[in-house]
Amino acid sequence: MIERREATIERNTSETQISLSFAVDGEGNASLETGVPFLTHMLDLFTKHGKFDLSITANGDTEVDDHHTTEDIGIVLGQALKEALGDKKGIRRYGNAFVPMDDALAQVVVDLSNRPHLELRGEIPASRVGTFDTELVHEFLWKLAIEARMNLHVIVHYGHNTHHIIEAVFKAMARALDEATSIDPRVKGIPSTKGML
């Protein structure tokens, strides 16, 4: 029986108060109170497609804008992913997923390498989806990659509907992370010639 890989993180600042629980080996269950409706939608489908379990209660200064809340949820989710994976023994380490969403096609490739890097290529056509500022997608992904200490490469191959593009990105990221975090019975110990990640 594999021990359940999970973590709970709290972050309290003058701008946001966040409590987040994340389980790698979940069933796609989400309980999300982010205060940012579009982000809630993206994290709900991220959880479902990654087969994770995710619970978030966040209170932030959304009367200013969604920046601090979105950024800080990215930070806390990254910290929880890193903590839940522990020493990373037996994981596949790499993941790659293509996801179409109507007119849009996104690809996400990850390496749980302990070397943080974000590469985001492609266009997000509109500056807003509803009340959500789409430049916050980069902010969220950047902070997630830094705190999870992973290589995160996001490629939007094409698409013209901004909602579809971002949704394809979050679904592809979920599926790539599901692959990368999964246990490969052939992997003995840490999947690196360095002996550590």
C-alpha cells in the first residue's frame, strides 16, 4: 500500500489568507473558495483531469484586483505539490500532454527536476475573460513552477477563443503532472543519475 502523498499549507499575509490541501493520489475531488471565479473554474478542471484532490479556502484583496489572490494560490499550490512528493522516489518525473479545446490546442511538458523554470509560448488573444485579467495566467504558472521547483513548458499551438486556450492549458498541465507524479514500478529510487532531485 503506497502512502498517500498529500500536504496542507497555509499562507497569511496582509493581502491574502489561504489554506490549501492537496493530494497527488486523489479522485478528482475539489472544494474551492478562491474568490476569483475564473481561477476557481480552472482549478476545478485541473483537479478533475489530474485526478488530484484539492481544497482551497482563500480570502484576498479582490476589491483591488485578482492579482494577489491568483499569485498566492500559485505559490501555495506549488509548495503543496513539492511537499506532497517528498523525496520523489519511484516517480516518472517527466510528463507531456496535448489537450484540444474546440479551436484551441495546448501542450504542457513538465520535469519535476528541482530546477524551477517556466517557458510559456503562444498567444492569449484577449486581455480579459469576464472579470479575470489573462496576464495572471503567466503569474500563476510562474509562481507554481518556482515553488514546486519544476520545469514547466506551456505551448499554445493555436486557438482564437481565450477561454478555450486557457482551459486547454490547465487541462494539459493537469494531465502532464498526473503522468510525471505517477509511480513507475520499474524506477528504483530517485529517477536521476545525480541520485537526488
